[in-house]
Amino acid sequence: MLKIEEDPSAVNEVFRLVHTLKGMAGYMGYQNLSNLCHALENILGKVRDGSLQVGDELTDTLLAASDAVDGIISRIEETGRDDYDISSILEDLGFAEINRDPASEDYNFRVDVTLTEDCMMKSARAALIVQALSEVGKIVKTDPDEEKIDNGDFDRDFSIYIDSKATKQEIEEILRRIGEVESFDVVVLKGNTKPAGEAKLERVDTIRVTTKQVDTIMNLVGELVIGKSRLLQLAQHYNIPEIKEAVDVLGKSITRLQDEVLGFRMVKLEKIFHKLPRVVRDLSRRFGKKVKVEIRGEDTELDRSVLDEISEPLVHLIRNAVDHGVEKPEERIRNGKSDTGRISITAYKERGNVIIEIEDDGRGVDFEKIRRKAVEKGLISPYDAEKATNEQLLNLLFVPGFSTAENVTDVSGRGVGLDAVKTVVERLGGRVKILSEKGKGTKVTISLPPTVAIIKALVVRVGAELYAIPLSNVLKVVSVRESNIETIHNQKVLYIRNEIIPILWLRETFGMNGKNKGKTLEEVAVIVDKEGESLGLVVDSIIDRQEIVIKPPDGYLSKIKGIGGFTILGNGKVVPVLDVATLTGGADDDAR
């Protein structure tokens, strides 16, 4: 089962959402949905005041009710009606019905509220205010009563009677944070009876735009970036300082516009993180395991398009962690572990990228089983299998169709999970890496660019061609001379300041014969980060540092190793964007 930690703030948040949904449903005439939310509200009220304890049975009921809410909303979207069978759910929730007499309660504040004239959903706004105040005190009654408020059967004015230990100023501060409120008055009914002044709020106007419109604006910003680069090249070529100065000013405005539009597209990871504990709970109960989920960094933001793509791969990884990773309680106890497994989901930003880590403390990867399965499937020879390092063996887990599972289930064992994860991540310009220790656990690390639209890149020349290297991968740039190149185990390395860095000539990688035909034989190494290790990419020269718009490769071009996409420079030249993660072959591919 999923171990449940007491979290009053979480209960309050769920209660608030259910209460708001109930008000909106009542206002829009969806009585079925309103009744279900009312029953849920009663249950959560008893949980919140401590009269009902949360256990597996109640959690199952609440999750079933949540699924029913999703079903009703889907039904409304499809047909405009909420005729969804919730009779069994209501029966399960009925045991916690709360019956209280507001007249028998006491109160010390009356909050009088007037909504704005253009408030489109006044019942939902009123419900939001009621819920916000319920978090700092006990709502004794409302005028008009709560049922009329939920149904929108009132003008713009209503009153809330509350028993609270909060100060008048604290209650006013809560109301100031809520939109579509024209004015409010907090009246102290006990203690200090000095009437409070009416507070006027500044209205915040908003409009709605579709994601398609935002994407269109983003594409236009990309065209502006290309145009700016073109103007800058012309100014430099013809040595016109006035144009260069004007382009600099224009560039600042474009950068600000770009940041604003990117802000529209950025979404917090909590949008997908919040559903992962449910996945863990359902699978752990199914397999008879105990698992505790820890989530950190859910406020980390990603581009919406990246977030949508990465959702399913994360679910794949969570399923693998529960199915293959975490052991059953009796097995964990035999191995000297707690009977409850742990899966941690962490997100943070590093060097401009977003890092997502999924780690479990389970049995880890059985490297001998990988060797045996790899030989059985003909992926590597017995000789190469014996020589393969653990890192090389872990890379085999990403090979299509490869799995170490003995039995195929609808959860795992078909060899499509990790392959699908790697495919999606690399298509987004990211990379995925696995670390594991037998008996200790496994950690999967995904590194993603925060957005796939516009990035900063280093434009380099190799022979007669230009390439772009994302700056998020670049550590530093150094000169390459014959005196600081050595050979270790048939691998050319750069020896600089007591640091040994493997190097790769891009001229050879992309089949360009001959030496640098420039004015000097001195080459340049762009030191990049490749899965936590430094790698030197030897180029002829550095051309510029630019903002570029990445266009993903299609068809045959998507299969070229080392190319993550293409961009158009200001002069109209199409330039490949290097994918550092897949640029080199070496040991990783030998293991396959």
C-alpha cells in the first residue's frame, strides 16, 4: 500500500478545490456533479476536523470519487449533460454525512462582500471566498444561506459569519488577494467593535488566448530573432555603426518579448507530478508492496510542449520502479531494509537545463542477468559481454525490445518502456542516464532543455561548413596545439592544466578530410558536458555566439547521430545543431 503522511495543508487544498467545483457546478446547473462534490466536501470536512481517520479504504473511496468527477466532466464536454451514474459512489461517501446547526454555533466576525458588476460566475467566486476564509476559521453561516450562494441565487452582495482566531487585518489580507471583489467590510462582532473602513480593490483585467495563438507568437518571435541576426551581419559587413546601434536596441526589445512569450508557455512540473503518487499507490496495492513517494521541485518550470511530451515517459519510469525496483515487504525485511520502499521524484535546474530524477531504494539492476539476456538475444558476443562495464550494460536497457523481466504483464516486461523514454527525451533535445547498484536501488536522470523554441548557441566552423553547439552544453573553449595532445589507450586526449579531456575531431566525425585551411594551423576545442563527463570537440574556429531557433529534423535526417536539429542563420544559411549526447560512438555503442 502507499504509506499516507498526515498533511493538513493538503486536506485544506482538496477541500477548497471541491468546494469551488461544487459552487461552479451548481451555478451552471450540473446538479449531479454538485451532489457528488457536496458528499466529498462532507467527508473532507470530517477528515479536516479529525473525526475521521484516513486509511486505505477511505483513500480508495476518495480516489474512486475523483475518477467519477473526471468522468462527469468528460461527459459534460462530450454531451453538455452530467448524466453519469454516481449512485454507488454516493452510497460509499454517505457514511460521513455532516449535519450541523449553524444557529447553535458562535462567531466573532461578519464579512460583507460586494462582487464586481462584470463578475461572470458569482457563485464560484463567492464559493472561493468562503473557502479561503474557512482556512483561518470556522464558517458558521452565510447570508443568504450556502445553498443559495452555490446556486447563484443572490445579487452581488453576501455576508459570511466566521469564528476565527485570526486578526481583522489577516482576514482583510486574504480578501485582498481574491479577484472580482469590488469591496469588502470586515466587522468585528466581539472584542473591538470599531467598524472597519471599506476597502476598495484595484481591478485586474485579463483576456483569454489559446495555446495555438501563443505558439504563433512564438514562431513570429523566432523570425524576429533570425531577422535581427541578418541586420547585425549587414551592419558589420558594411561597417555601418548607426545600424548596429539600432539593432542592439531592437535586440533588447526582442529579448524582452521572447522572455514574456516564453513565460506564457512555461508550466510548473506539478501539473504532471501530482498524478504520479496515484500511479504508485495503485501499482503497489496491486503487487502487495508498501511504497512511500517523495516529491521535490514541483515548482520547476518547463515549456508546455516539453511537459506534454515528457508526461508518459515519467509514468513508464514510475511503473518500472514499482514493478522491477521496490521489493515486497518480506523480501525487504530479509535484506535488512524497512518494509516500506521509497521512490523519490526530484526536479531542479542545472546549467540552464531542467533535471528530473526518479530514484528508488529497491533491489537495483542485476548486471549478470543483463549479460545473459544480451547474449541470448544476440546483441553482443559472450566475449564482449564479459568485458562490458556496468555503464555499458545499463545502456542495453534502452535497446528496443530488450527486457530482463521473466514474465510479461500489462505493466512491464515487453521491452518498450525505456526505449520509449529514450526516444522521447532525445527528440526533445535532452538525454537520459541510469545509475544502479545491486541491492541498493536505481536512479534515472533525465536532462531537458527548458524550452525547445529558442536557445543560445556557439556557431563554429569545421572546414567549409558551420555547426551550432547549444551553450547549455558548453563548459569552456581552449586552444589546441600538438604539444598538449597525447594518446592514452588509443584515445586522443587534451592535457591542459593537469586535466585530461578526451577529444574528437568534428572534421573526422562528419567525413571532412584535410586540415584547417585557415590562416593558422592552430585549432580550437569546445569543451562540452556529455553525461557528466568532459569532451573536447575540435573545430577550426569560433564564428559567433547567437540566439537560434531550432527546427527538429524529420525523416531520414532524424537518424543522423550527433544532429539534434537545424537552424537558419541571419544570412539564410541552414546550419546543423549538434546533439552532444549522441555525437560520439565509442564504448556505449560497442556494448550494444
